[in-house]
Amino acid sequence: MSKWDDATSWESTTKRTGSTKLAKNGRVAEEERQAAIKEAVDAAVEEARPGLHKIPDPVEPAGEGALTDEEKQRYAECLEGVDLGNTAWFIQGKALDTIATGRLFRETPHKLEPERCYRTIEEWAPLEKGISVGKCSKLRAAWAIGEVLAARGYDVNPGQVREIVPVRTAFNLNAAVAVYVLVADSVGADKVTAERLRDIVKMLPGDLKLDEDEGVDALAKTIKGVLVEELQPPVSRAIPPAVTRAVDQTAIRIADALNRPRIPRSEVTLRLMEAFADPKDPTVYEAVLERMKKAEKEAKKAARKPLE
């Protein structure tokens, strides 16, 4: 058989045709697989993408009774939209912070000076997204705190978080979150306000020391303990005038009972100290103890008032 005959034989032709078909079928199968993957990805992205088209149009109630299945579905979809609004601000803040930190605007032509690109986030944000420089800075500073608080189940807004940003600046992220947790635990999560947070931050002593390795809950307890101590009235070594007058009047009664012209205040003090320290008769000791317990209780009650 000649080379031509061999090259054109049925067997060799069949093999080539089969191989071509297999290769073609393989390419088609791979293309179909990739198309299916892309379709699935696009569907997932569309499902996750926020947008008004996902929020049902307002309609009147189906009735006065229980929700219908359709209404329950509409309610669930609307709740997702509400939750998105509650978290959108710190998502925006993180996006701005990422853009600013990486200077991702550096290849974008300046709108007013197209011959050059943006140099700073302060140039980019107002012109490209209509976000003021001040708002951009506040969102960038607050997003990390908002993210942690949201993960803990708190419904926070930028105004609240803005008040505890200085705590993060002075200490760390956990300390800022701890201040919010402290207030939420004291008055209830639904009663946390920017004003309450601001008041607590103002009360933090300038020489406050916090352990950087402590978690949020431990830091909240530490800060609470510091605030309670700060709020307690300072111990005065001077005897209040009203107490001095009462002691003098009582000393006069003692002098009358002892048929003496007067009892020096120093002698009264000495006898009180002896009675207080008498191990056989704890009457004075117990009376002083009860008075101190009462004063301690009132001081703690006063310390909690700014948190309420």
C-alpha cells in the first residue's frame, strides 16, 4: 500500500474524525460549563446586590387579621431593606477608608483638572461621590467600631459611634466598644444615645490606664469601676460645721449629766475612740459600721445616675 493509500485509509480517517469530534465536544462541554458557572455567579451577585427593585411596592393590607403568606414575604423583604440601611453607613465608611488607604483614586482623572489625577481622598470624595470632607473623615474613623457593635447585635448609628471615636484614638478599638457596651448594659441597648456616650467619655480620667490585651467585656467592667470611683465624693478630713455644732450640744448635755461646767471636744473625741475600739462592747463600732454602709450605698447610687 502506498503512503497516499495509507494516509487516506478508512481507519486513519475515522480516527482523525473521531478525535476532532471529541475535541470539539470537549470544548463545547467546557464552554457550557463555564457559561453555567457564570450564570450562577451572576445570579448570586444579583441576589446579594442591594436595590429598590428588591423592595416590594407599598400596598394596602390584605385584611385586618393575620398576615397572608404574601404579606409575610413582603414583610421579610422590607426588613432586609431596613437592616441594610442600618449597616450601610459603616459599609460606606470601610469602602472610603480602603480607597483612601490604598490611594485607589490615583488613576482617576480629576473632574475639574482632567490633565491630572486625584491626589487625596479629600479631593476625590466631594467631586466623585458628593461626600463632604468632614463626613468622609467621620465615616472612615467610625466604621470599624460600627462593624464590631453590629456583630454584637447592637443597632448603632454614626452619631453614637462618633462620640466614642476619641476612646479608640486614645486607647484602642476594644476600649471604644467597651464604653458603648457599658452604657447599653446600664440603661438598656434601646436607650443608648449620643449624649449619654458623650457624658461617659467626658468622665474618663485623663490618666486612665487600660490593658491593651483585655477583651471588650473585661474593659467595660474596668471602665465602670474607674467611673464609680471617680464619681464618689472626695473624703474630707474636715468635720462639717453641722456635725461640730451637734457634738458641742451633745457635750453640753453630757456635762449637765456629769454636773460639770463643760466637756472639751478633745475629751469627747477620746471617749468616742475608746468606745469604738472596745472589744467587749461593740455598740459604737456597729453604729459606725451601719452609717458607713449607708453612705457607701448612697455613693454608689449617685454614681449610677449619669448612666441612667
